[in-house]
Amino acid sequence: MGRKDEIKAMAEMLIKNNEGQAYFNLGDCSRIIGCGVNTVAREFHNAGILVKRVGPSKRVSAYDLAAYMSLGRVAPID
């Protein structure tokens, strides 16, 4: 499975597990990736992940969230 296929499958699973929701606010992203809510924005900025403003909220697509989650992964024995 290539990286794009893996990201697509992960994004589809995120959408399925969140009742069809395709965009997530930073609080949801924090819960999903297990990162503190105060560090999510900095992590996304460093990874080049863009957000979409919806009123006062900033949202991240499931695909971008899945892409972030797949960055920097290494074999368990490394």
C-alpha cells in the first residue's frame, strides 16, 4: 500500500468513525492525534497543514489530518 492509499484509507476511517464529519476543529484534532490542544496549531503549522476558517473556528480536513498522522513514521525497530 502506497502512502497516498494509506492516507486515503485513514481519512475514510476518520470520517466513518466520526459520523460522516469530514472537517475537524482543532479540539477534535487534538483528541484524535493525542496532542495537547495548545500545541495542535503549532504542529500543523510546522507540517504545512492548512486550516479552513468557518466563523471563529479553524477546521482541518480529514485528508489533511490523515496526512499529518502519517508523517515521520518509522519502523518500530529503528
